[in-house]
Amino acid sequence: ITQFVTSGEIHKYFKTRRIMHVVDKMHGHVIICGYGRNGQQAAHTLQIHNVPFVVIERNEARMERFATDQHDLIYFTGDATEDWLLKKAGIDKARALITALPEDADNVFIVLTARSLNDRIQIISRASNQSSIQKLKKAGADNVIMPDRIGGIHMATLISKPDVIEFIDFLSSEDGETIHIESVDYIDLPEAIK
């Protein structure tokens, strides 16, 4: 029993050490708070576009399940509302934070904390209630997304303007050909195009 406990603790120690080593080298990464459906979709999309990210999730069992399939998944288990955990995830060097927790109050708290730790970071937050949008923006969120609202709008627009939505879906699709649209500042354009 002692050997089993000791070997488990040693494994956990080296795993944490490996994750900390990877996070220490990261710069310009994204921190995803919450690995439910929205957090998983955000992670999947970031992975497709080769954007490095770190996940913070409270549910350790959930993360262990995903880690067995995704060996390169960098994550911390714990409460994302804690300052020390955001610091451990490299918030001072991160370019963006996505908070996708189901409770709006938790998202507001994370946004406040993240904004105080890194005033340059882009913060995108999930909201469940319409009344939370202004609170999240006042707390420091750059963008607030209501997944249910977006889903409903998308479905209705498929009926009213199907060609436009199908084109946009084609551009943002992960299946088939990879087409990427990026914005470029006018200043960055070559003289021949200007």
C-alpha cells in the first residue's frame, strides 16, 4: 500500500513539474477557465489554429478523463477564482482569457481578478443571463458571449438567410479545406497594394 501511494504521489509530482515547465516557457497563450461544453469547444478551436492554451478546471476527474485521450493537454485543477491559480497558469504572460463557467457570478469574479493581474489581457466571458452582460463588461470583459442566444440566432438565420450562414459556416468549418480569414492593418500592407 505504501509503495502504491508513494508511486502515485511521485507520478503526480512529475506531472505537475512537467506542466509547470511547459507553462513557464509559454508566452502569448490563452487561459480557458472551465472545461465544460463551451470550454472544450474553445480549446478544440484553438488547437486547430495552433494557439497554445492552458485549462483551469475545478473537476479533477473530468480533467483526468480528457488527459488520457489528449496527452498534450496542459491543465490545472482548482478554483479559477483564486489569484494564485491564475498566476500559476501564466496570466502575466497570457494574451487572452476565456472564462466559460456556468455561474455568471464566478465569471464576474474571474474577470475582475484577471483584469487586476494583467490589464493588457483580452478577456472573453460567457454569460447565462442578459442582466450579467453589463456587469461582466464593467468588471473588465472585452467581449461577453451568450451561447444559447448565439445558437438561437444561428438557427433562425439559417432559415432567413441560409446562403450567408452556410458560407460563414464553410469558412469557419474544421472539416474539409482550411480557409482562414485574418485582418491586416492598412499600415502593414505592401506599397504595391495601397
